[in-house]
Amino acid sequence: MQTQDRQVIDEVLAVTDIVEIVGAVLELKPAGGDRLKAKCPFHNEKTPSFIVSRTRQNFNCFGCGIGGDVLTFLMEHDGMNFPEALRHLADRAGIQLPEAGVRNPDGEDMRGALLAFNKLARAYFSHMIKEPTQGQTGRKYLDNRSLKAETIERFDVGYAPDGWSNLLEVSQKKGYKEQVLENSGLIKRGDRGKLYDFFRNRLIFPIKDVPGNVVAFGGRDLGDSPAKYINSPETVVYKKSKVLYGLHEAKNALRQAKYAILVEGYFDALRCFDAGIDNVVASCGTALTTEQAALIRRYVPEVVLVYDGDDAGIKAAMKATGVLVAAGLAVRAMALPDNQDPDDYIREQGAEAFKALVQAAPDFVTFYIRMSQEHIGTIEGRTEVAHEVFAILQGIDDELRIDEYLKHTARELGLNEWACRREYDKFRNKGFRRRAEPDEGSVRTKINREDCVFLAALMQDEA
């Protein structure tokens, strides 16, 4: 098997959860830890002996002995051959597979060529930050951030020197064709047809997929660009909705810790690793997606959201909560004091203080309501916050968890618990949908008289 073929398979497996595939055709039940069980579809049995492991991403039947990964399951259960099973999973994940025998006009497999070029670019940026003269700006900035050399090396943090054709010239000397360079997103073509470097005078963060392939890059401006952070565009090897920064480095620590700390930015993640906190991944400032949440769920059952403490960070955390809950994750969340981000907080207060805050982070219901304090001073505000929580709870397929979260909701809003439960049942039965986020500066939606009367009843026990 060619290296490029193995890379494609690894990418498909990295974004596929065997529990979702098997669970679509078998009734899976908890079997302890990360394991689930079902009656084996490959032989007759009365007691379930078919086990699926979310952590190992495999299945095994202790009755008939069959086992393997998700590809094996599809081949055995659905009668697919290997290419059919791989294509089925790739299509499901939105990954484009290279067609057999189909190459670009220069005879290259574009996916393999882009991964090879990204590897070259990573090495180039990593080299340039060590270069005595041209790398001085990047080194000075990193020195000010006080990151350990081991952390910089581990994440291959590099530097793109100022200038319009530095990477371009290196790439051309290595024989890369213009089509590959442009498709990578690292080289752009101007209005007059001239090629130029996309990253200039920026600190560079290689972005890796789960197997460790460099699929994209992020760049932090070290000059006066109005865009402080930019990422290379999406390509055939990079879909930003399916990648989390630091997951490749964190995956073993995630399994050991059994929970993930989710932060927003590159330096937030790097600072945590630098401080010895390895169970951390970052969304890199973009809105969290369902694909990213599902990726986290492959490794851990719980997430602690630690976004920036400013208004934008809190708003992003509240949005991410619903996505994570819908993915089946237990969610806790916290906002750092004084509008700080994790990088600032750990530098000032230390790793142990940060760990203590993470351990004490409240459940997402408590966090959500506490972050909505400005809206819960009125009957209307309390009703709407309760409904927002109810909308998130609808993503949970576990009545015991819902029961506990409704207790928290009633407690945090100062409501009668049983009235709160009745309102949730009414909300769920009517099929309410969570409202769209209001535009900046807009007021929260008014509620009708019936809801006002109902909330007045909810408050009957409030002292």
C-alpha cells in the first residue's frame, strides 16, 4: 500500500466513530467504561457478547471471535469490499477520495502532493525561526511569550519571514508545480498573475489531523496587519470544521484524563501544554462544529469549556455548549476572572491555580444561567433563559441526566422544581426550537402573557 493511500485511510478513520456506525444498525447498551454491548449480528446468541470500544475504535465478539475496526464491520455486516467500505465512510465524513488512476494534469495525486508540500512548508517555517537574522523577529516574540523550547519543538511553531516570495522560491527549487502551490493555499496568485507567499512576517502554527499529518497552518501577525490571526484556506486535505488544534498531541492524555479542556486559541493550548496540562484541544477561534464535538467524543465522555472571560468568549462558550451536549458529552464550563484567557491566567497565577478552577468548573446549566444574570431580573427574562436551557437539554438522550439538569435549572433560577419540570415537558412536547442569536444590541424576545402567568406560578415558592 502506498503511503498516500495509508494517509487517506487514516484520515477517514480519524473522523469516524465506530459507535455511530454500529449503533445505527444494532441496539448498543453500556457495558462499563467506554465499552458498549449488543447481541452479535454474526451468530445467534441470547446474551450479548458483542463489544464495541469507543476508545480503541474496534469491535469484538467473545462468542464467535469476529472482530476488527469500523471498516471490517461494514465489510462483514453489509457485504462491502474494502474500497466500498472506505468510500462509504469517506462520503459520510465529506472526505474526497482520489479516484484510482485519476491524476492532475502533471500526473500527481493532489492529496499526496499537498501533504508532501505541507511537510516541506512546516520544515521551512521551523528552520526560519532558528535562522540567526531572518528569524529574529519570531524568536523575540516567542521569548516574550515565555514558552519552553520543548513546547515550541513539540508543536513545530515556526516563522514566515517578511517578504513576498521566500517560501515560493524554496518550493520552486524543490520542483513543485504551480498547481500544487496554489492548491495548498500557501502560495497565492495576484491580480496580475504573479505568485506570492500567503504568510509574511507571521508566527506559524502547523495544524495537524489526528494521525499527525500537517494539513494547514495558522499565522499570527508580528507587524501591523489588521488581521492578527489568519489560517490557510480549506483544501482537499483540510476542512476546518473537522480539525481541532492540538488533538494529535493530546489524544493519549485525553484518554488518561477522561475529560478534555477545550480552549479557543493557539497560545491558550500551547500555554496549557507548556504548564504540563496535556488534555487540551483548541477550536482556534472558530465556532465549534458538530464534527469537532464528535471527534472529542471519540476520546472522552466529558468536556470543560474554558473560553476567554470577555463577552465574546462567554458568548462563544454558551453557543459551544449546545453543540457538545448534542454530541453526547457531559459539559462543564467556566469563564476566567478579569476577562483573561487561559494563556494570561496561567502565566500570572500558575498551572495549579488553573487546574483548581478547571476541577471546580460548574455544570453547563449552572454556567449558562450565571452568565445570563443580566437577563434574569424579570419574569420574562427568567422564562426565556429557562427555555434556552430546555432547548439544550433536548439534545440529551439520557433521562437521568435531564432530571439532574432540571434540578439545577430550578435552583439557579429560583424556581419551583416541579413547575419547572412541567414547563420542560410542555416545551419538549410542543417541539420548541432554540431561538436564533439576537443581533448585537437587540433586546431579548418578548414572551406572551401565558408564559408570564406560568413563570409567576414557578416562583410561588421563592422567598
